[in-house]
Amino acid sequence: MPRSPSGWMSRDSPFRSGESGSSMRGWLALRSGRDPGDRGPFPPLQVAEIKALACALPAEQVALSRWSRAEIAREAVERGIVAEISGTTIWRWLSEDAIRPWNYRSWIFRRDPKFREKAGPVLDLYEGRWAGQLLQPADCVVCADEKPSIQARRRIARTRAAAPGRGQLVEHEYERKGALCYLAAWDVRRAKIHDRCAPKDGIVPFDALIEQFMTIEPYRSAPRVFVIVDNGSAHRGKRSIDRLQGAWPNLILVHTPVHASWLNQCEIYFSVVQRKALQPNDFADLDAMEARLLAFGRRYEQIAAPFEWKFTRRDLDIVLDRLPDTPEHRVELRAA
């Protein structure tokens, strides 16, 4: 005679769900806001002190670079905030305020005192405006940049293609076959790419890139060609403006703020190049890598469309108004 479902339950599980008495008590404790081993609820002051501890830099107090739940619990006990506490309770309290001290991300404090004034015109160009007026249909907006020191790595064993159940196999060890610089100009409105390679970056290869597209249509006869660049050594400051605008009367050089290359859409194209053409890095020599880069540009152009840039000057104002402007932080960064 078959056994009933109740006969399949563990003798230690008095609940129909199959949970043991101890695990069910733990679940009820979580629902009630208490730890299973806690004798009673924690007072609000202790909760606040532990949240404050989690929001402090650990390196200023203990030999840690990041907090974990266990380390916060240990420190809270050692400081006498609580007699004992579990990591689960710590996690639950911190989750209430979305506090995650075990996570981190890199950032750069804005150092350019004219960040808003420089970033605003770039964002206006992406919206089709300049100096408060709509761009003319024949105006061009081009983002130019360099991707320097790209290494060509020749693997000591042949890369194997993907097969059922696995991806490509790429040998870990390699021989360095030199490095080159990839320069590109991305037409923001027409999704066209003008690119070239050079042994290294500098004024000469960058000016050659500018000449590459300024001598052909539609740029040669365009009323205005806005060229957006960052503050790299080949196109930095007033000298670069005088040099390039002196050579090309219809060219207007527009600089992003310092440490704001993310405003240059050419960086988006470079991220595509990195993912689709350079990784994994397995090239016999520099000639093979240059051929791949230039061929990829032509291939990508066939399907390219203008990037859907949504960050506007209004969004920039909201972000900048929210950020603190603390000169002492800038001093510390310069001294570092």
C-alpha cells in the first residue's frame, strides 16, 4: 500500500511545508524584524550607530578597504555598540536604506572650473543646436579622437574556433609584436567613419586625420564643420584651434571639459571596436592588426546609425547642481 505524502516528511519536520521547527522560527524572526538568536529587538540608537559605521570609510578606522556584513558585525561588537549581532541583521538594516558598503565604483571629481560652459555647447550640438540656433542641414558634426598604444599580441598557440559546448579557445601566453595608434572621426549626424592608423599619436597623425575628411564632400563645402575633441596633447588649447581653423576656414574646433572624454561620441565607437575587432587580441603582427581595424570600420559603416544620445544640457545642469563644489577636494586630487 503506498505511503501517504505525510509519511514522506522528515520526523524532525512537524510542519506540512517540510520546514524544520528551527528554520521556521528563523523565518518568523525575520518577518518580525528580529534575529533568531536575539533576545529582543535592538533600540533605534543602535541601529543608527551601525548604519553610521557602515557609511564611514573603513580604512580610516581599521585595516580594511571595504566593509562586509561580518566585518561590520565584528566591529560593532568590539566598539561595544551591541553585545552580539548577526550578519543577516546587518544586511537587513542596511537594505532598508540601500546602503551597500561592500560595493564601490571609480569616479573623477570635476576639476575644470568651466565644466558647464564647455560641456553645454557639446551637448547642444548633439541636439542639433549651436549658440541657441538650429544647425543648418548642411552643417556637419564630427567627433575625433585617438586610441593609442594598441598592442598586437601573437599567441604562441593557434586560436581555436568555438565548438558545441564551448566558446573559442585562446592561448594565454603571447609574444608582443609592437603597438600602434588608431585614429577615428565619427560623423554624428550621418554615422560615417573616417579612420587611419599611425605608429603613435601626435599632431602630425591627428592633422592627417582631419585632412582625410576635410578634403572630401560633404565636409569640404559644408557651411560649418564642428569637430569635437578632448584635451589630448595633439589638440589641446588655443594653439590647436588656431592651427586647425587656420588650415580649414569652415572648421570649428570644440573642446570637451578636462577629464570628460565621455562627452565625445567617438569613445562610443572605440568601445565597439574594442569589443568586436580587438578582443580577443590575437594578431600575427602590426600589419594584420591595422588591416583588421580598417576593415572593421568599413564593415561597421554598412550597418551604422547615429548613436541615440539622450543626455542633454538640462540633464547636465541637474547633475552639476546636485554635486558639491569643494575646492579642498580638488587640491587633494592635484596633490595625489
